[in-house]
Amino acid sequence: MLAWSLSACGGASNAPAPATAQAAAPAAAAEPSTLASESAAPSEPPAAEAVPADTKPAEASQAKDPDAPRQVKYVVTPEGLKIEVAGVRFLATAEAKQVAKGWGAKISVKAESTDGASHVLLSPKNGPIAFAAAVFKKGSTEAERIPDAREGEGELTIGPGAPVTFSREFPNKGGRVLAIGETLDMEVALWGLGSSADDRRPVKQFVHVKMKVDKGKPKPSIEPPASAAK
């Protein structure tokens, strides 16, 4: 099986979840790179030092930085795009869906814990996936932007040894479909991911999907976002 991997710190944004997803620029072709390995832990932990009763450890006195970057690893495989972030591995795929006389796209994701811990996804009315879509008419460089909005505060748990699957279709029911000659350029995000509801943060640039509608059934592409090449 031929695959290549890319890594990025910017692929998982760390700003608080917006009420409306913002459209991003189309993704550029990503160059292969290697995810930096972290230093191995020492075989024996150092002896604990005495701490005065009126002194708190530095890590306990400092609040966890909500803007700390998270490493994201991408692996392109024949089965789909694999994304590893914050102790979770995702497998994302895209397929074209006929909607009335036009076309849309369905994004499907399988998620599993890789660190033996439980993780939670923010899962509002339409599920954990958020869209920021742009539609280009044939021969036009001007995009019609189709924003996304979050409704609700549901939650989806990814437990050890208990993978979960979820999906979402574009457009939403009753939304604008794609006609022949039009191109969909869409950034796919996750509304929120964390080890608990208290530390969930969005993964804004999760994957990038592009699909051009010609005669016959379209074939969408799914790839890492542009930030993965930086």
C-alpha cells in the first residue's frame, strides 16, 4: 500500500470555536515530510524534591494554555485520508451524492483512540463536522461562499477500543446543490475535540475537499489542508 505522511502544527487551530465557520483558501499540494518524534521518557523518574507547604508546583499554578498548538499528522492512503491529533486517529473519506437534479458531497469519518484514553467531540445538531464551502461557476474566479452555523451542544465520546463513525452531507437539506460545470472547494473542520468537555478545542483545518461536476458522477478529492505543507 502506497502512502505518504505530512505533519503540521497549524492544521489544528486553537482559537475558541466560532459560531460560524470561516471559509479558507483552497489547499495547495502538500509535500511529504516526517513528523518530529518526541524524546523518550527516562527509564527511571528522578527523585521527587521536597516542596514547601506554602508553595504550589509550577504546573499546578499555571492554567492550561488554550492556544497551545497541537501536532497533526496526515497519511494519504487508498482507503482515505488518515489524520492523527490529540490521541485520536481519524479516517476520512468523501463521495459524491446526487441531490435532486444536482450534486452534493458526503464526508464520512471513523475515529478511534490511540492513547488508551477517552476523548470527546462536540457534536451539535448536524454532528461533529463543520463546513466552510465555496462554489465556483464554470469559467468564474468569483466564489459563492456558503457558511456554516452550529446549533446545539451535543457530545460524542471516543472510548478506548470503541471506535465511532459519523458523517455529514453537503449541502444541508434544502440547500444549494452543484450544477454541471461548477466546482466545490470546501474546508472541513471539527467543531471541538478534547479529553473532556472542559478542554475541547476546534480542529479548524481538518481536511480539504474539492469536487468538479461534469457529465457523469463526480469524483471528489480529499487531501490535507494547505497548512500541512507549512
